[in-house]
Amino acid sequence: MHITNRVVYRTIIISTLVIASLCPMVVFAADKEYVPGLYGTIWSLLPPLLAIILALITKEVYSSLFLGIVVGGLFWSGFSFKGTFEHVLQDGIIGSLSDPYNVGILIFLVVLGIMVCLMNRSGGSAAFGRWAQLHIKTRLGAQLVTILLGVMIFIDDYFNCLTVGSVMRPITDNHNISRAKLAYLIDATAAPICIIAPISSWAAAVTGFVPGEDGFSIFIHAIPYNSYALVTILMMLCIAIMNVDFGPMKKHELNALKGDIFTTEDRSFVSVEETESSDRGQVIDLVFPVAVLIFCCILGMLYTGGFFSGAGFVEAFSGSDASVGLSLGSIFALIITIVFYICRRVMSFTDSMTCVPEGFKAMVPAILILTFAWTLKAMTDSLGAAKYVAGLMSSSAAGLMGFLPAIIFLVGCGLAFATGTSWGTFGILIPIVVSLFAGSDESMLIMSIAACMAGAVCGDHCSPISDTTIMASAGAQCNHINHVNTQLPYAVTAAAVSFIGYLIAGLTGSLVFALPVSLILMVVLMLILRSRRKTA
């Protein structure tokens, strides 16, 4: 099977490159904005879908993303070799890496990698692991603590993924919990928590996409309608408490019980983890840096939102720049951590500096995947995917009002899955929803915006090219495709339950029955799966 996949995959790549090389050169006029022939058509969604499908089939995420990027470049240039090369390099890779927001996220990612290395070298992680062995004595306890920590860190999904992963890895490893399960627990407490937390970077993003309305008030009123987030949190608790696993995750968990927490051969993070640590490390050497990191990142986000210039607390979070705030906060936290370790004499300055390249090295896989994912998004944007989806939504709205929340949920799922971005999905769908219902039906407006947010988070959960999914893999130090394959059945199950809830909400125009039915249905499904496991 693997040999066949590789042969097919190589054939596709070679064929694509041959076609590109045979295509005529196209010269684009400098004085006229170039619009590709496939702009705003269904073909604009093919490059990301191709990358996703190939990644799931071949288990090769780097080459799959790159092939999707090349196909997007070919579509944009009209199959011109020169146009494809220049668009992919200049507008794609260089454009993504020079974007200030993306650079801030990369800085935050690298600093987190350095801090994790520092906590390992100082002996703080080992000391915390020993403490956890005495106080967290079961697999259930380890999973519940992971969930609790994920819920507590609701400020930002990137911050959530990397912080929870670095703290909980030693504990879940000690209790033979697979890295795939840890990645799922991290991912399921990242975006789903942030999207229902009023004080978070996600609330700020949604608020900014509601033109002409009180965006923050709408966000608050939409929380009970955010079915996917609430159902996912309930499902995660049921899985942990009932000890229910299905799909590929079941195999990973069974292997973990036998001592293999990875299942597949990929051990790209082991060499980074297995470093000498100080024997003077204590629990405080992990708790203090994490607490300082949380505090500094919150201050950083408040600073970018103008809190220290007179803006209110909620207003500052609504107007914050998560990229700048997290990078500023993490840098200050790194400096404070190094000084703290030197004062405690658990590490010298020289030892601390050796962690800089090691921490960077640990984050290279995540940086590569993020760079390719951002580049693929740039290709999709240049082909007018947003215009195509907007036209599709506007044309299907008439005559389907009762089904519209469910339709919006599905469209949000598909768009976020194909593009790998929740926030981009918000930016496309929320203005359309506002134009349809603003000033006419406030209940349907709130319900539809909630459906858009839920669909965006769901698609983001399922997509291999989602930055949050990539961050969850990096936080758990799990093979990225393993995380996607094991999480997909769980996300699809929660999506199906949520879809039923939105059908009920749209047809009745009320949340009275929709949310309770969704939550009860999820519990029933988990009980059925548990009973099947016992009888198997």
C-alpha cells in the first residue's frame, strides 16, 4: 500500500513539473492589475484540497503542501513556468515570511521552544514530573489536568497549544498516554475555549468582523449558540472519563499502554528532549517560568490594545494585536526566566545560551509546516476563493432561511478546512451574515454568526494546514499527520451532532431545544461507543 502511494505520488509530482515546464511564458503588464482566468471559481479551492488529500493519503505533509502551492501558482499564472515560479516565491513564501503578523507568531514560537529547552535543562520539567507522579496517579487524572490547564489558558490558541503541551508532556508520558491523544486534548481546549471566551484574541477577531454592529455584544450573545465548541468540550470530557476511544486514536492508545506513545516511526522530537538536566531543579523552576510567561503575554496583549494609554480592559483585549503582544510577552518572559535560573544557580548564562539554538531546532518542523500553510493560503487568496464562497452563500440564502444556520455551519466547515484558517473564514462569512439579517432579525443574526464561528473552528480542527492544528502537534511534539488522522473522527462526530443542533435551532428559531438536544445526543453516542467497546 505504501509503495503504491509513493509511486502514485511521485508520478503526480513529475507530471505537474513537466506540465509546468512545457507551459508558455506569460508576461504580465505592469500598468494593469493581473486577474487570473480561474479567479473566483471553484478551481480556487482545488490547491488546498489537493494538499490536504495528499497529506492524508501519503502521510507526507511537507511535499503535499508544496505540491498544493505549485498547483495554486500554476492556476494563477495560467500555467506559465515563469509566472508560477515568481508568484510562489515572491507573493507566496517571501510574502508570508515578511508579513508582520506571521513574523510575530514565528518569534513567539521560537521563544517558546527556547523556554521549553531551558525548563528541561534546569531540571524543572523533571522535578515537575516527579511531583506529578506523586499527586496525579491515574491516566484519567492526567487527562483531566491537561483539560483543566487548557481551559485556564484561554487568552490565545497558539499560546494555549504550546504552553499546555510543554507542561503536560512529562505527565502524560509517565501515564502512557499517546502523543496523539495529548495533541487532541490540546487542540480541543485551544480554539473551542478561545471562541467562547469573551477575553481572548478570538473574541477580538470576531468583533472586528461585524461591521456596523456592536460586535462584542453579539459575540457574548452568540456563546450559547456555539454548538461545536460546547459539544467538543463535553465530548472530550466523556472520552476521558468513560475511557472511550475510536478510529485511529484507539490504536495509538493501545500502543501507548504497551509503552509506545508514538505508534509510528517518527521520533523527530526525541533528540531534542533527551538533554542533560540539572540535578538541582525543583518544581518552581517550571511553575515560575510558565506563570511569568502567562503574565507577560497578557500584559503584552493589553499593551498592544492601548490599555496603558487609557483604554478599558475589555476594549484593550478587543483591539489587541495577538502577534505583537505574544512575541513581546514571550521575549520578556525569556529574559526573566534566564535571570531567575542564574540567581537560583541551576544554570549559568553560558548554559542558558546553549538552549537558544536547541529551542530553535525543536520548532523547525512547526515553522516549516506553518510557512508552507501560509504560502498555500496566499495562493488560495490570489485565486479569489473568498469571492467564490461569498457568491455561493449569497445565492443560496433566498428561500432557505430555516436551514440557513446549518448551511452556514457547513460552509464554514468547508471553507476553514480548505483554507486552514478560522479567522479568514470569519472575515468572509460574518459580513455576509450581517448584510442578510442586520436590522431585520436579530435572533437569526446571532444564531447565524454563532454557526459561522462554530463551522470555522470545526473546519480548522479537521484541516492539516490549519495553524492551530500545527501548533497542537508542536505542543504535543506529535507527528502532525498522526494528530490529524486521530483527531478527524472525533471532530467529524462533534460536527454531525452540531449540525443537527443547528437544524433544530434554525427551524424553531430558538435555542431552548437545540443545545440540550445536541449535548444529550453526544452523551448518548459516547455511551453507545463505550458499550460496544465492552462487548467487543
